[in-house]
Amino acid sequence: MAEFLLVLIAAVVVGAIGFGVSLLITGDDPGIEGHEPDGRAVPLPSSRPLVEGDVSQLRFDTVVRGYRMAQVDTALRRAGYDIGYKEELIHVLEAEIKALREGRTEDADALRDAREAAVSGAGGSAAAASDSVEAAEPAPKRAADEEPAKEQNGWEISADDSFGQPSPVVK
């Protein structure tokens, strides 16, 4: 009886190996079927600057080992680009404000023109917002506007500004 089981197991193994080899040679094996993901990927928008909601709505396709790395890499590159763009825009705004405070209106005008050209090229909605801000009435002067604080950090924001009050960079 033991010999019969041994011969039967050997025959099954040889048959399985023969079947597998014949499938590989003929190419009739359809392979593993594609897995339908639970949810669809929601990429970052490419036609406008990113906002906070874009990052919270971002979704990736899932695979066996996690997320699709190509989608993650693309999203990280896009977010890095957008952060860098906004950082450069902040530097231009700070330089424009510094030029205005020092009385260099020509430099400030050149920086403003460059900023408006960059913003209108990036989406246009920010240019409309800056036009509406310029058309608004100027804010009344506060005591903090008249006397600059002695202590300042690297961004030239006074250390005594309280939370909720606009900083000198915004003024």
C-alpha cells in the first residue's frame, strides 16, 4: 500500500510539472488577472496652484505592497514644486515690502510687476485677489506701525506681535 501511494504521488508531481512546462511553452496561461482597486486614484490638479483641500482629497491606487510608487512620486514632486513656488513668491513679497519701507519705489514697482506676472501666469485668481486688496481702503495706523520693535527674528517680524494681529510682513 505504501508503494502504491508513493507511485501515485510521483505520478501527480510528474504530471503537474509536465502540465506547467507545456503551459509555459505554448503561452496559453493567462497569468494573474488584474486586481480592481477599491477606490480610484484622485491625483493633484495640474491646472492651478495647490490648496489645502487638494492634499486632503489626494488618493492613490493600492497594490500588494502599499501605494503605487509612481503616483506617490508624482504627487510629492508636484507638492514640492508648489511649495517652492509659494516660498519664492513670499520672498518676493518680503523684498517688495522692504523696498517700500526703505523708500525704493522703483525697486518695489519692479518686484510688484514681476510678482503680478508670475501670479497671473500661475492661475490668475490670485491676481484678481491682489487687485481687490489694492482697491480696498487702507487700514488705520496702529501704534505698532509708528514704532518698529527692537527685537526681530529672521523674517523681520517683531517679537511683540500678538496672535491674531497682522504682522509687519502683511502690512
